[in-house]
Amino acid sequence: MKTLNKVILGLTLIGSLTTLAADGADLYKKCAGCHGQNAEKKALSKSQVIKGWEANKTIAALKGYKDGTYGGTMKALMKGQVASLKDAEIEAIAKYIETKN
């Protein structure tokens, strides 16, 4: 039996499994408390301003925080913040940050 894949209004249907596309703006709300509504702040006055970072740079940083290979003074804090994020969620957040010019 073939599995039929269709994309309908942001939903990917794979057999009986439905996955919603990650919403970067919604996911970023968790970050805004420290990084600012438009990613314009140094988190806790210690991090870089991430506003306008290219998506690939943010993806590398978030995945690095997650696996413990990236970060300075904020490494432990950020590891906890990103621990539960899936790759698609990291990519959505990164693409959202990239739009904040």
C-alpha cells in the first residue's frame, strides 16, 4: 500500500500522521523575555544582539547550545532553553530572527 503525502494549508499529511509546520513567531515568544520583542537586546546584558542573524548562524548556535558545543557565559542557561526544541522548531525560530532587521 502506498503512503500518500499531501501539503494542505501548512499541514503535512503522512498517512494518518499530521504535523503542523512550526511557527517561528510563536516559538520566539519564549525568547523575547531575554532577547527582546525584536531580538534587539543582549540577553541578561551578556549575549550578543541576535537581531537579523542569518538563519544558518542561529541554527548552528541553537543546535550547539543543545548539544553543549556552543556558548560562553550563557551556555548552561541556553542549553536548558533549547533542550526540548526539535530541528524544525529551531529552523522556524532562526528564520523568524533573520527577518528582524
